Amino acid sequence: MTNAATDNPVDAAFTSTDLDDIPPTYVDSKATSTSVSAVKPVLTLSGSAASFTCDGRKHCSQMTSCAEATYFIQHCPNTKMDGNNDGIPCEQQWCH
């Protein structure tokens, strides 16, 4: 790489710090969208006091019921509770 003004060679080594000042180029086509990490959906089941919130849990061992596991796979990102992708989570632990 050369300096355009002097035509002298310039040693160019970029670090992650150099990239901090560059604005992102992604443009969201939906002006009203919200990032997934900011969304905290809550479901209240009628006839039950159960209320669930996406809180980062991903595994069956972290659930307390089939209803909770089902809510998580339907509403929360990156869950690991439906190994065979049949829509039924935690079949050995909760949803027999």
C-alpha cells in the first residue's frame, strides 16, 4: 500500500480497534423491527398461572414442564430441545 500524496510505501496493519469507528452497512428494510435480543415475549396460559419468558435457557434440563419447553421452542431463538425436529420438545424428559 502506498501513500497517495507522497507515493511512499505505507505499512498497513489493521486491528479490531480500527474497525470500531466504521458504521455498519446493514439497513433494516422494516423501520419498526426490533432485534431478537431485545424481544422478551411473555405467554400467559388461560386457566393457569404459568408465564414464560425467553431468558436464554436452551436445554431440556433447564425446563420444568412440557408447556414451558414447548413455549421455548416456538418463541425463543437457538433452543436445543427438539433433536428430531418433529415440533415436540423434550420427549424423554417432559413431553412423553
